[in-house]
Amino acid sequence: MTVNINALEKSPNGSEKYPNRGRLLVKCPDGPGIVSALSKFLFDHGANIIESSQYSSDPEGGTFFIRIEFDCASLAEKRQDMEMNFASLAKQFDMDYRFAYGSDRKKTAIFVSKEPHCLLELLWEWQSGDLQTDIAFVAGNHQDARGMVESLGIPFHYIPANKDIRKQVEEEQVRLIEEYDVDVIVLARYMQILTPEFVERYPNKIINIHHSFLPAFIGARPYERAYNRGVKLIGATSHYVTNDLDEGPIIEQDIERVDHRDHVADLKKIGRSIERRVLARAVKWHLEDRVIVHGNKTIVFQ
Amino acid sequence: MTVNINALEKSPNGSEKYPNRGRLLVKCPDGPGIVSALSKFLFDHGANIIESSQYSSDPEGGTFFIRIEFDCASLAEKRQDMEMNFASLAKQFDMDYRFAYGSDRKKTAIFVSKEPHCLLELLWEWQSGDLQTDIAFVAGNHQDARGMVESLGIPFHYIPANKDIRKQVEEEQVRLIEEYDVDVIVLARYMQILTPEFVERYPNKIINIHHSFLPAFIGARPYERAYNRGVKLIGATSHYVTNDLDEGPIIEQDIERVDHRDHVADLKKIGRSIERRVLARAVKWHLEDRVIVHGNKTIVFQ
Amino acid sequence: MTVNINALEKSPNGSEKYPNRGRLLVKCPDGPGIVSALSKFLFDHGANIIESSQYSSDPEGGTFFIRIEFDCASLAEKRQDMEMNFASLAKQFDMDYRFAYGSDRKKTAIFVSKEPHCLLELLWEWQSGDLQTDIAFVAGNHQDARGMVESLGIPFHYIPANKDIRKQVEEEQVRLIEEYDVDVIVLARYMQILTPEFVERYPNKIINIHHSFLPAFIGARPYERAYNRGVKLIGATSHYVTNDLDEGPIIEQDIERVDHRDHVADLKKIGRSIERRVLARAVKWHLEDRVIVHGNKTIVFQ
Amino acid sequence: MTVNINALEKSPNGSEKYPNRGRLLVKCPDGPGIVSALSKFLFDHGANIIESSQYSSDPEGGTFFIRIEFDCASLAEKRQDMEMNFASLAKQFDMDYRFAYGSDRKKTAIFVSKEPHCLLELLWEWQSGDLQTDIAFVAGNHQDARGMVESLGIPFHYIPANKDIRKQVEEEQVRLIEEYDVDVIVLARYMQILTPEFVERYPNKIINIHHSFLPAFIGARPYERAYNRGVKLIGATSHYVTNDLDEGPIIEQDIERVDHRDHVADLKKIGRSIERRVLARAVKWHLEDRVIVHGNKTIVFQ
């Protein structure tokens, strides 16, 4: 695939264009003065707020969440000071917080099996400049995607898998994740079960696409079960992976209408188009630090 | 409510305008010659096909379904002959079938509890000429809807209900259903459990609205459970009532998008607007004989 | 219509529940320090920010918009001081601004003609506690809606209208608007053209529903024209009325799918359900001060 | 791109699986006996009706349309006889008609410019077995798509174009269309104006994607104009090309929601995802003979 990526129009939010763009994510007990303190802090450090979204689970005694995107001249030089100075403010309000920077692109690993549609969509969004990430590598338990991946200059690692060699497979995967210093793992219809050890190693860092409108049709063969139940809509769900099967925090869901004429193969076909757009949105929001996990739910600041 | 119903534009499908309109619904083992035989039969009886929809579960050895809407001059006089003549054709192809006539409006009973939104939507659709039915009566286990219902000239029956007097309540309901010769019973957020005896008495004649996207959140308090699960879409499902709770054949479903800011009360509010349009569509399709139940699924010829 | 409104569940945002709730809307040239100054001001006056949404048309030299919803103990007593103190801050940043209070419900007048569907939807949303307003009166150039309106305890004024007596009609309307101290005028399919003088008297205070997906089918008979063009979707648009026909700032739009089987009467029927929900959303957002007009466009802080 | 196409699950409607599948499309003056005559004809020729859709513009004196999909053993041998015998039936009812066969895959040419998203979607749908066509060639006035196209084994023809050499460009295009015996020409964001002579040569055979919800924003720069108008939804429209700019019969339209934060570049990005799915659906329906043009409108038998 030799698309001239430079010919594609870049999104105005492309991180590479914004070396002075930063993001601050905060979670803390709600109370008076938080926004005032945060905005004063940023102003005092020469940062201009570009976008700000906040949410309070309950103005009386709940949890407060805020995501601030800001521009700041010479951010590369100032960020260390800024982070150091922020520590005391964070302590005062008992904040969990995180700074992220437009110049630090997250590194993504994509795991695939045979079906390429979700992978293709991610690669397409990435090529068109809409996924703010470096794709570190693609790992597949089948060879099918190799040509497409390598033609884009992305390393492809073939790791055959089955339940008897799960441990060895994951050792190899962990080795690659560490070698490439990966930040986020996307299961683009990977279809293999991960061990509890693997999942626990990467909390809120593994994004899966489940081919049903969860919590309907948890587990295997959701399209077959949707067909048998006679539903009039089918869906897909992207969520963080936890050790409760298909029970992790939901990032995004969508559906399409079906009818009695649609057999299982039709549901799968329609489902593929839902899966690819739901996963692409979830990954995009994660990469832009728009998703905050709170208990088993997500706050998504679109 | 004194809306001048004559001022409202009638749907071109209003049954009252079509005394010569008939419908023929057929279910039979698939095989060659069925459409040919049916269309020849109608042609020979002077009927002109207006709309025809068909479906085969499997062209090889499956079940064939067809719904034909036709016009036929002097249908009132001819229909008895037509039905008699049809019997031998039906026997030849082993058909389950049913004739329905535009001049025979179905009689509907609506059961409500406190929340009036689904009832209001049905009354509104009925007033605007879009539900081809006579509303025989509304029965409520609360008095709230009485004024609204009676102002439209529809009888309202107050039947207090709780689980201890379920039997008496249903005896009264059955009495009314028989007195008014009711064809279809709509549970417009009725919120009471029906006994197996009541349900079995009216197979595929009781339409319910469940306030979730089934099969997610079967049973009680679906909005609370949707909130706790952190779903990004909520839905509603209209289905025929069977004695498996919320497992009857689904007629229609729809959803709306929600987000982390929506508390349970917001989900309920958004849900009400989904519920009312999903139930109204299901009832409309049932009244127009567009729904065929097949096993635990429906064929809907929209 | 005698729905027991107390039986309906109230939205958690119902203004009557929030005597200490205020809103601050600001529009000013973008620049550093605005959010910091605003949040400090509110904090210093004992106000806790509940919800905040902002938008910058261009971080470099554009216009900045913010809507802040806050709670403040004893707001009724403090609001005069707060407003007075705000003046110097506003001057410093060259702000256009406006305070609004949960305890000051806006007063709405609704103009209707024959078709009641939009009026019904507004009344229904209002009854269920979702429109934060007092409906001052309904004025109609037909009598059809009188019964329904008066049964809810709302005054109905019959003002026959035609183009020859436009001036007298509007004099009567203006008299009522002033008598009732009306804040917003909703044209719920009113179907009469307003004079330039009337429109200019109420800038960004008259909300119309146009029965097409503007800018397609500006002007008369949009459903007929949509039918003739063979579109596959029809829509509705709610906008503020200006003296350029159907060219005012758009608040909300929505669409539904149609197909070749839908004749003009079907498009009108489908259209009614789009119109009522689009108008209801636009009015709701206006009443909650979520809409800021900027040139010929709107910023809607949902 | 080395996707193992055999690994992809085929749609059950894939033409290659149905050598005995035929389609009959008929348009004629409405009247009694048409369906009966058609279904008898097919039955007498050993054809079994699989799917049948019909539409009458007006049961009294309108035009009748029907699309029948049928299976018939040894269709390849029988089709000539069948067509010959049909002529007299067609004459009797004054029918315009057309037979199409699953074994005769249509040949498609795709014209592109720089933006590859619509081309990519078509190639993806084609690879996954969902477009029943042979892609004869892709022609581009830029080289960008060459690699991707050729990696799939499809010829790519580079034909530089500008308005001064329009005649020579079209001569070359016509030459290729004739050489490859092309049935349908898809303008996948081709961005060049075609001459009236070219358009007239291929009536109802050129499918375009326009990047607006027609008839809004006919002509150039629709996203810029949508941005300036402040619409809340943007759309795309696929239509047959006629010599009235953007006025040809509409096959499919769809929309997505946007808001005040979306600048022109965002509208273009969102628009791309609408364009690609709308064009893919329109092409799919055309290839399956589901679209009948009637005046300036289409009947689409989905």
C-alpha cells in the first residue's frame, strides 16, 4: 500500500503540529476552588487553555474530573519545572493527575488474528493523520496481515498461538512490548484469551473490541446468539480488558439495524463495519487522553 | 383534549378510506409455484395486488412467508366466497393463512400504570389517524390517566392491582376484554406481572415495551443496571409477551446515545422517548398485519 | 388533560429545585488568563462550579465563549453584589456577558396555527419537568388547540390572522408579550410570516421550526419539493428568526430516512415526528442558556 | 496488500456461488394481472422466486415496478429461450424489462483523483466479496493510488487531466471503457467535470458521490459552505450523473452530526467517512440491480 501520506490532509489536531501542546488530567475529591487553582496555575506558568472539559460525579462530596488541553511557548523546556511545581497543588487537593504532551506520541502495539477489518481501519486512520500514535508493531497469530503491515514500514511479528502454548506466546509478546516501549495494546479482533498475569501487567492499557452490544451476548459467538434471539439491532463494544470476561470499562458502543432477512453471515458482515468504527473511535480517544477510568466506568471527554 | 381530528391530515393508508382493501398472510413450506398460485388466485377473484412482501427462511426446504395487500371491488360481498375458495389452495401447499380486511378495524385495549408517556404517544398516533384501530378501553391500576383518556371519548377502567389480588384483577380484565371483543392488548408500561394463564389465553396478542435493549438487562430496574454498567447507549424493546420473562419474540428495538454525565434519572428521561416510539411502531405494524411470529422470532414486513 | 404532574419524575436539573443555581455566559476576545480570572472570581464569591463548557473560535486572536453553571449559598441575596463586582472584570477582558438564575424561570409564549404536534410535544416536555419555563400563553390563529391548552391552566388567545391584517395581529401579539413579560417566543408551526418590525423587536428570542433540512428547501412546501427531488432523507431545522427567510442561526437539526414508497403525505407524517423533537430540543437548550449566537451561527453547549 | 481473500467469509449472496441465479426487472403501466402473469411465466420455466419486491407509483393508472430474483436449474442453457419467450408477455403488458444473471458479473471502472478514501472503501468491500463485480481498471489523474491498485492485480491508468485537455482525456477514457467492456463507471471523488457528450454516452451508468446532503450545497466547496452556514449535520449523496450539475437521480444519502467546534478540516474528515459508506452502498445496490431510475428519482429495492 503506497498511499502518499503527505497528500492526505492533516487533521488540525495532529500532534506533530503542536510541539507546545500539553494536556493535564486530574481526578480528585470535589470541593470549591479546584478550577480556580488549576487555571491560575496554568496562567502563572504561561499556558493558554485551549480546551477544557470537566465532570463531577456529585457536586456534594463526589469525585471531580477535569481534562485541560493547553498551549505553552517553549513547553519542552518548561515542562519539568511545571510538573515539579504542580506537586504541591496536587497534594493540597488530593489529586490523581497526569501530564501528557503533544510531542510525546504514544506507542501502540496491535494484536490481530485472521480477520483484517479492524486492523485496516486503524491503519487507515493512522495514515490519514487521525491517530496520534506511532505504531510500534503488529503481532499476529496468522501471517495474513504481514504484507499490508510491512508495506507501511511497520514491523510485523508472527507469533503462532494456541491455548497450550499461551505462556510462551505471552512471554514473546511481553518481550516485544518492552523492547518497543509500548504504551497501549489494541486487540483488533485478536480472538485469543489473555492470561490474568498479562492483563494485570497492563491495567487500562489493553483495548478490546467485542462483537456485541455488551452486556448482551457476553462471551463466544455473539452473532450466532443475536441471530437466534431475533434482535432487530446488532452492536459492538470497545472496552478496556480486565480479568472479568467482557466486563471491563466500556469506552464506546454503536449499533446498526438488521432484520429477519439477515442470516448469521450478514450479521457478521454488518458487524464488521460497526466493529471497525467503534474500535477506531475508542483508540483515538484513548490516544488523545480523553478517557478516564473511574471504577468500572469511563468518563470520555469528547 | 379537543383536537379537531378532522383537521389532521390522514395517512393515505387509513383503513377507513379503503373498504375494498384486503390483506392475505401466508406461511407454508417453501417450494415452487407458491407466488404463481397466489397471484393467479387473487387475479381470478378480481383483486389487484397493491403491496407484496415475501421471505424465505431458506429457499431449499425452509419456510415461506408472504404478506399481500390487495384492492378488490365489492370486497364486502365477495370475501366469503374468496375465503371459501382459498381453502383448497391452502391445503395443496400446506398453508397457514389469514385474511384481514381494511373494513374490520382491530380492537385494542391498553393497560397502564402511573407513567403516561407510552399511552400518550399511542393516543396521539391514534388521533392523527396513524393507528388503524378502535381503542376499546384503557385499564389502569392508578387513576392518573383517566381524565386524558375520557376526554377522548375512550372508556377508562380503574382496576387497582397488587400481587395478592392478581387473580381477581385478571378476572376483571378478561371480562372487559371479552365484553369489548378485544383483538390486541398493549402493555404501555403496565409494570404488573401477568399470570401464565392470562398470557396463554392471548398468544401473540399481548405487546409489551421493555425498557432495555434486550437481551441486556432482562428483568427489573434496567436503567439502574445500565447506569452501573456504564453503557454508552440505552435502548428499549417491544415484544410479544410469553411466559419466559422478557424472552418473547422481539418486534422492534431502538437506542439512544448517553454519556457519563447521565445519571439514572437522565437515563429514564431519555429512555421514555425511546420507549414511546418503539412501542408505537410495534403496535402500528401489528395492527397493519405486518408482523408474523415464527418460533421465537418475528418477520416484520415494513 | 389531567395528568397528575406530581406523579411524574422530575429531572434532576429542574430549576425549581435549585434556588442557588446560577449561570454565567461570557463572550470576549480570546487571550490568556480568562478562565483563571473567571474561576477565581466565582471562588472568591463562594460559588462552586457545577458545569463548565468553553469554546474558542481560534486560540490565536479569535473569540472565546464560556458557559459556567454554579451553585452559591444564599444566591438570591448575593447576586446583586456579584453582578456589580463583575463589571470591572468584564471591562478588563472586554466581555459581553450575562448572568442567569435558576430561580428566574423564563417566560415563554407559543404561537400555533392548526397543526398541534409541536405544541403537544412542548406541553408534554413542560409537564414532565423538562422545560425550565413558565408558559405565559399560547396564541393561535385557529381555535383548535384551545381546549388542550386551557385544560393545563395556560391562557389561550385566539388571534385570527391573514396577510391583510398582519399589522393589527402583531399589535395584539406585542401587547400580550409585554403584558406577560415574555422572554422567548416559540413558533410551533405558526405558518404566518412576521413583519420585519416584529422580528427586529425580538432578536435571538424567536425560535422557529422549519420543516426541512436547511439550507435545502428554503421557503414554502418543502415536503412537496423533497418528494419531487427524490431525497432519501428528510429533516427539520430549528433556528432563530431573522429577516432573511429561513436563514437565521441554526440551533438544531435532525433527519429520518425515507424511501421511494413515501408519498408527500407520508413525508409530512414522518416529518412531524422530526419537527417536534428538533423544536423541543432547541427550546430546551435556549431555556437552559446553552445557546450563544455568534454572527449567523450558534455555539450550543450541550 | 496480501489479504488472503479466501480467508474472508463470503456473503451468502455472492454471485459466484449462484450460477443459476437470475434477476428480472420490469417497469410497466399498472393494471391487474401483472404479478400473476410474471410468476406463472417463471414457474412454467422452472424458476423458483427467491426474492421479490414491487412498487406502484399509484395503483390507479400509475407505473408498476418489480424486481424478482430467482433460481433456475441449468439457467445458462435455458436463458436464451426464456428471454425469447418473455418478449410476447412483455408486449402484452407494455413492459420495459431487463434480465440479469449471477454468472454475468458487471465490469466496473473507477475514476479517482488524489483523495483515496472512497476508492479504498470500494476495494475493501470488493475484496471482502461484497461487491458483485469485476473491477476492470482504475483511472486516476494523479499517480497516488497506483501502488495500492496494482498490488491487488487491478490495472491502473494514469490520465493527467485539466480543463484545457478535457476532450483528449475523455477520448482516452472512452477507449479504455470500450476496451474493457465496462458496465458502470464510479466517480470516487474524481473532482473533474465531465463533458455533456461523455455523460450522454453512459446514461444511468455513471455513479458519483457528492460531498453534501443534496440539494443543499450544490456545486463547489460544500464543506466550506456548510461551515459558513452553521449546519448541525453534514451529509453526502450518491447519484447518477446527468448534465444538470448535482441534479441527477439520488441513490443514497447519509449524514453525521457536527457541532460548533468542527472547523472545515474536521467537516472534511467526518465527511470522508460518510462519503465512503454512501458511495459503497449505492454501488452495491446498482451492481445487484436494486436501483430503477424513474424520471429523476430512483426506486431502490433494498
